[in-house]
Amino acid sequence: MLGCQHMSTDHQPEELCEALQILRNEHIQLNEQKLDLFEEAGGIMKESSPEKRMEKLTGLRSKVEAFMTALEPHSQKEEGHLFELMASYIGRSHGPIVVMEMEHDQAKELISAFLKETEVMSGNREFVHETCKLIIEAYHVLTSHFMKEEQVLFPMAQNLLSEDEKERLLEAVRELSQ
């Protein structure tokens, strides 16, 4: 299978193999969702009515749950497969892999804290402000994280992984996409 060919042109960055391209493409949907969460959280913080704050916070919670449903399989593909393959080349005690894993954990902790805090809703301004700040912080962590993956980790993986490893990664990514 030629899904992981090594191609480049003068006008664009090196092409990624199919597995890495799938992971990068998943960032598109995740970026749209996280931007929506960020904007909604910011809007809720400006809401003057306690009733509307609570209503909008309930809606945000549903969107955050949907986001986690999309984020979790993506994280599993990276943590369980891509990071493992890369660690055999660059280690995991320092460098990109340890940073990537730390950022995954940090984003999940922020989102989990939001979900835990919003199990019982309140329209109290301070409560809304503190819970929405968790989503805003998760947005910033994930925005930086996705950029690092796309600009550093994915190109590094493209160059380091063997064709066999790229094919195994593709099989794992496809399996977790079903």
C-alpha cells in the first residue's frame, strides 16, 4: 500500500503519511468544536441574568460532553499508538513526547474539572466565571498542543517512522475510528 509515501513540493510542507494525515484532519473538527466552546464560555461570563447564565452553562456542558466524545478517541490514537512508536526513537523522559502527554493530561483534567463542577448548576456569577475559565484554559492548552503536534511531532514522525510502523499506525488509527 502506498498510503504513506514521502512526497514534497517547493510550495508546501512535506506530505504526511495517511495515518498522520488522519490525525491532523481530526484537528480540524476538534478546533471548530473547541473554538465554539471558548466563545460560548466567554459569552456566558458576560451574561448579566443568573437564569440565562445557568441555562447557557447547561448548554455549554452538553457541548463539552460532545467535545470529549470526539477528543477521547483522538487522544487514544496518539497516546496508545503514535506516542509509543515515537518514544522508541526519541524517548519519553524528556522532549516532545513528555510534553505531549503532559498537555493531554492537563486538557483532560481541566475539562473533567468543568464537568465535575457543573454536575450541580448555579447561576451565581462567581461559579459561572470559575467554571467557564476551566474551558477557556483548556482551549488555550489544546490550541498550543495541536500546533506543536502539527508543526513538530507529525513531521518528526513522518521522518523517523519506518514504512512498516506507518502502516501499523494506520491500522490502529482506522480501528479506533470505527
